[in-house]
Amino acid sequence: MTKPREECGIFGVFGNPDAAALTYLGLYALQHRGQESAGIVSNNGGRQLIAYRNMGKVVDVFSPTIIQKLVGSNAIGHVRYSTTGSSRIQNAQPIKADYHGGSMAVAHNGNLVNACRLRRELELAGSIFSSSSDSEVLVHLIARSQFPDFDNAVIDALGQVDGAGSFLFLDKTRLIAARDPRGFRPLVLGKLGGSWILASETCALDIISAKFVREIEPGEVLVIEGNELVSHFPFKQVARRLCIFEFIYFSRPDSNLDGKNISEVRKRLGARLAREHPVEADVVIPVPDSSNSIALGFALESGIPFDHGLIRNHYIGRTFIEPFQDMRDISARIKYNPVRATLEGKRVVVVDDSIVRGTTSAKIVDMIRKAGAREVHMRIGCPPWMFPCYFGVDTPTRNELTAAVHSLDYVRESIGVDTLGYLSEDGMKWAVGNGQGLGYCTACFSGDYPCEIPEELTKASLEVGLFNGDIEKEALIETE
């Protein structure tokens, strides 16, 4: 892993005859949040739910023929990077299930920290699971609920889980959107004509020209049925804890979150970084693409010219070369190529959003030096990553996080830079919150987890296959 891996993206449409096609476009805009699998479930005029999911990116999973088969005016979709549950077709979402109340589908972004315990209890009570995804726990909780109507069964199920989650639920007549009480993961409501749109980010509203209405509130359960929207707030109110890494890395720079534009927040991160760690240099370059805005903010604040010193190849996939040849830096050179004219003879500031293990940073620095850079200074747009995330971000164990087990000098020497500077936690909070930064989860930097983390999740090896990378190329298409 070279970066914290993306979480998941969810998208929903209610009341549009082209629901599946719009969902396809929404997922396309959310592709940065997960590239391992994609799926759509549609509602065929209240008579049946139709599901299609497959391994791969959105453009490869869905053909025009498949989209035409996903008929109906309501639909939910999902793009996935596996966090809890291995990367295989059984764990692709949305999950569709038939139960005594009819048919339902669930799309989930986040991690349920008590899913292992709930799964064991459900299995002992007779439930049979077909995946290793924590999201399937919700399906069984809904099916076993004592509440006969779907709305209250969903609320009942959500009341039993803990951790992070933005959710979309679909049955024959309703679309339900929900967000966990701490609001770890984003979810927004939009409108397109007379249709309602739900999405993980506002950039997915933009692609279909939908109007942003508002964010789904932490702890809110929004039921859309017919021409009515009804909001419920059935859970105990707790302090909000939106993931701060949405601003640093995960969200697209053209998205707006918590009333702020992501690109503008990243510029503030870079500006604060330049104040905290000034350096004399000739050029500021980003590690593209996620660090572009942070580097621009650094350059504007410091007065050092901004330029593109690394060009990213956007079309890379899995490569067969690395396992068969002794080319230790092949992965970095496939992804990035230095611009010698920008770097040669220069004192270079390299701005990146984060360092996980540091191995890729070392390869990038080596490339820059070989391109003729006289000095290389690295600046990081967040504090040192010290603790694993249990709320939907795929991170290594703590002893694999280089900043958690090594000193700043060791990290600087290991990646081969002349100086290294991380943004302070106070600086990060100021840039994101434009003040104290209250209301955000910073556990990956501070270790201050907003809820209790079960011991089984803190172990390096997890029963449910967390961080497993197996991929199976097959599709599931289901009709009632």
C-alpha cells in the first residue's frame, strides 16, 4: 500500500425512469472512492428488484445492454474498495436479498466495528452468511427485526450497529438514506427535476446536473416514498466526527463537504504547511493528483514557483512485470515520470498528502534526484499517520506505519530527502475547520478513537479477511 486506500461510494435515484443510467453516471463520478467492484440494484415498477454487480471499474462492469435490463424508476449503486471483507464477487454491493417482508437491497460506505460480534450471534441463531462483508450483518438484522414495516426494521437494525456508515436501502416502494450518529462518512441529498438523488459526494450530483439540496445529517434516517420525504432522528445524539481525511485525500477536489470546497481546504492545508515548515527552494511540485491543491497552496504562501515535476500515468492497471523481474522501483516508474527540465539543477519542494509506509516516497525522491535535482525537500499536508483506521479506510497495522515506529530523522533518511516536514495537527484542524477544527475524527493521527474498538479488530490478522486482496472475475445478475 502506497496510500490510504479509498473507502466506498454510494449513489441513489428515486423517481426517474432513467434511474439505472443516472446511477451509472453517479458511480462513474465516484470511481475514485473504490475501483474493485461496482453494482446497481433497480426497482422494476414496484414489482421486483433487479441487481447486477461485478468486479472491476464502472466503465468495464456496465454495458448499455446491462443498463437497459436494470429497469425501474428507483435505483441504488455502489463502488467498492474492500476494507472489511476480501475483494471478491460475493462481497460486491449493493447486497440484494429476499426475505419474509419482500425484497431489499443495501449499499454501505464505512465499517461497522461491532460486526464480528453481531455476525457470531446471528450465526448461532441460525443466520447463514454468503459473504464476509460487514454490510451483510445489516441484511440479517433487518430480516430478523420484530418490526413488520421496512422503515422501522431498518431503524431497528441501525440501532444495533456501531461504527461508521452512510447507507442506502431500497425496497419495492421506498429508498431510505441513513448516516451513523457520528457522521463519519459523507452523504448528500440532491434533486433533478422531480427526482431525488443521494450521493457520497457533490461531484456525483454535478455529473447529472442535479441541484444540491443539503447533507444528510449525522444520525438521520430519511425515508423517500411516493412524493414524501420523512426524516427520523431515532438514535441518541453524540458528538459529530466526520472523517478529516475526506478533506486531505479521499474526496474529489471539485466536491463540497461540510459547507466547504475540498480544493480550497487543501490550498489552506498547503498554506499552513508553508508557514510551519518554510524552506529556500526554486520550485514546488506535487505528487499528483491528490496533492495538487496542497502544493499550490504551499507555493502561493511561500512565493516559490509551482510547477509539475512528476507526470502521472492515469491508465495503469495491474502489471505482470514486477513479480517476474528484479525491478524494485518499477511500480513507481510506471505510475510517475519526472520532468527533467523542471527539476534539473533545482532545489525542489515535493508536496504530498500523506506518507504511509514510505516506500513509494523513497522511489519518487530517487527519481527526482536522478532527474538532476540539487536538493529535495518533502512537505506532507497532514500530521504523521500513527494509528490504523477502523471506520472504513484500509490502513496497515500500526507497526507498518512508518511514522508510528520510526523517528522523524529516520523517516527523512529512509526516503532520502534533505528536509522533511509534516503539517501539525493544530494546523490541519485550522485549515479544515478554519478555526479549532471541532467535529472531525482525527484518530489516525491522535489515536483518540470516537468509540470503543473491539479487541478482535486491533489484531493484525482478522477473522473476516480484512485487507485480503483476492479477486474473482465473475458476475452475478439476480432477478426476483
